[in-house]
Amino acid sequence: MTALTTSPTRTRHRTYPRRASLAILCAGALMTILDGTIVTVALPAIQTDLGFSGAGLAWVVNAYLIPFGGLLLLVGRMGDLLGRKRMFTAGLAVFTAASVLCGVATSQGLLIAARAVQGVGGAMASAVVLGMLVALFPEPREQARAIAVFSAVGSLGATLGTFLGGALTQALSWHWIFLINLPIGVVAWVAAVRVLSPERGAGLRDGADYPGAALVTGALMLTVYVVVGSADRGTATTLLLTALTLVLFTAFAVRQTRARRPLLRPRLFRSRSLTGANAVQILMIATMYGFQFIGALYLQRVLGFGELATGLAFLPAPVALGVLMTTLSARAIGHFGAYRVLLAGLVLISGGMALLSRAPADGSYAADVLPPMLLMAAGFAAAMPPLTGLAMSGAAEEDAGLASGLFNTTQVVGGSLGLAVLSTLAASRTGGLLDRGAELVPATAEGYRLAFRVATGIAVAALVLAGAVLRPRSR
């Protein structure tokens, strides 16, 4: 009789910390994801206030992206060695402190330096989150639900950044897009220290490949630098930096085959689900980031929307994402399987992008932007949770932090590549039409349509790759 009365209580005590832990991990990830987009809308105000040149202003974004994308893989592995809770809480502290420095910055140098430190803290906090989620929710159904909630929060943050950046800058000043992180970061850090379960890492002696860490971090940072700054450099310089990047990656690969304790163990890539999911994610994220960036430009430069109106126009997407991911995604995966749900999501993304590629110069938001945006939001809500689950299912427990860092790294690489390729294509097409005497708005719209058509092709490629590589093996 005693066992019957105490069992429910124990279940509640086990469930509550896990739910609280999920909320803390989501809050930490939300800050870092928001920071990737919230700055974009405030860039004109920052330029006016601090006197940035056009080329210098790009470093307000690049100074964050380069260390963030370059360090994800390394700090993910370090989380396995030192303890993922320790890495997460340290990342929150660094990110929050750097946010305050950004908010009080009165010079270009201080702002750029603080943004770089923000990128370091963001990488530390983000890289280990998926590994912690997998450990918290080992049962497949609960894990799918937790990943769906986490993915919904991440998608919400990426989309809300545009709206919040415009609202805070317009209502207060650009300083508040950084200072808003202070109360959130402090609360999240205190809660993380008190609630998250402590864990003992494997120790630095078990996998501390410092030469390999230096090679891969340098290669990833250079990759992000090449991509985000390609528009401001000549072709020869870009090719030279790309060649250097390939040399560093090759040296890292050779190092991993010879190191006694490699940083990135080759056995990790023997998992078809992990390797395939990361490859599919690069293509899918390239498509979605391209839509977010080019779509915002279409609203502003073709349809004449202002900054705040553009942010409001994107709000239906995170609402749809949040509802679908938290209510239907886990159920659909449990009923149909991750593979089928992933393919259905990629079909919806491809269809929505194909519709958007027809948006005319005299289009309207309600007819030409909102329907494909909701279609792509539904597709992303369907595709992202199973893709995340497939990627993490291919990693052993001792490699969970590394697999989490790898999955976050491919997100950054995919987003950076998508933005660089699609924005370059759009600008090139528009410039060519203007040189031939076309009017500005029709030429701009045609440039964006070309970018959307290429993005459609990328989404279809992701669908084909997922269908070929991630198909479950028959028992």
C-alpha cells in the first residue's frame, strides 16, 4: 500500500525537474538565436549613432557569426569532456556579460569586440543543448515531444528577432536589443545552476586533441568569414581563402585518422542517420534562411513595407510553427515515423518556395507572401523535429555533446551559405536588368524571384537526399 501511494509522488518529482530543465534550455537557446536576427533591423540606427561605414557595419554581424559558427564543434566536444551543464552555464554567463557590454558600447571597437565575445558565449551555450535534451528524455516519445518544443522555440526566436529588433529600436533605442538579454540571462543562469542535473564529463585526458581542435576551429571560422564577407571581396581573394579553408579541413581530417584521441571520432560519421540528417539540414536551412532574408527585402523594397510592418508581417510564421510543433509534430512522428514526417515537411517547404518564386512586382502580402510563408512554416514544423531526432539518434551517449555541436554547426553553415548564394544571385540579376534600362522595382522583384527559384531547387535537393539516405532499413 505504501508503494502505491508514494509512486505517483516520485513520478511528479522526476517529471517536474525535467520540464523545468527543458524550459531553461529553451530560454538559453532563445537568447542566442534571437541575437542572430534581432541586430539586423537595428543596423541603420547603429550606423548613424556610431558612425560606421558600410563595410564596417557588416562586422557588427560578422563579429558574432564567426566565433559562434567556428566554435560550436569544439565546445560541443568540450562539453562531453568537462560536463555539459558546466559548459551551458558558463556560456550563459559569458553571453549575458557580453550583451551588457554591447548595450553600453559607445564606440565601434567596443561594440565589435563585445559582439565577438557574445559569439563565444552563444556557442558555449548552444552547442550542448541537444545532447542534454537527449539525456533528459531518453524515451522516444518524450524525446520527440521535447525536441519539438525546443525546435519551436528556436524557430520562434529566429523569426521574432526581426519584429523585436524593430520594436525595441523604434520605441527605445538600439542599445536595448542587447540590454534585454540581461534580466533573461540572469534568471536563466540562476535557474540552470539550481535545476539542471550535475554531470561528470569524461575528463580532458579522454579526447583532448588540441592540434585537431585548433585546425577545425580555424577552418570553421574561416568558412564563416569567407561566406559572410564574400560580397565585399574580390574573386581572387575569395578563391584564395576558400583554398586555405580546404587545406585546413584536409589537415584536420588527416589529423583525426592519426590522433590517439581524436576530437571528431571517425566512427561518428559511420551513422547513416547522423551524416544524412546533417547534410539534409544544410540544404533545408539554406532554403529557410534565404526565404527569411530575401522575403524581408521583397516586403520592404518591392511592396514598400517599413521595418515594423515587416516584422509584423512575419509574425504568422512563428505562431504557426509554435502551434504545429508543440501539438502535432510529436504525434505525427509517433504515428507515421520520423522519415515520412520529414519528407512531408520538405514537400511543403518546396511547394511554398515554388509559390513564392512567382511573386510579382505589383504583388500583395495577402495573396503572394502569406500563403507560401504559412506553407513553409508548416513544412519546417514537420521537418525539423524528426531531422533533429535522426541526427542525435546516431550518436552514442559519450558523443552526444559533439553530435549536438555538429548539428548546430551545420545550421550555421547552411544559413550562411544560403544567405550568401541567394543574396548574390538576386543582386547580380537586378544589377544586370538595371544596366539594360529596366525600372528599379521590377528589376528588384525579378532578382528576388530568381533567388526564390534557386531556393526551390535547393529544397527539392534536400527532399531527394532525405528520401535516398534517411530511408529506414527494413528489419
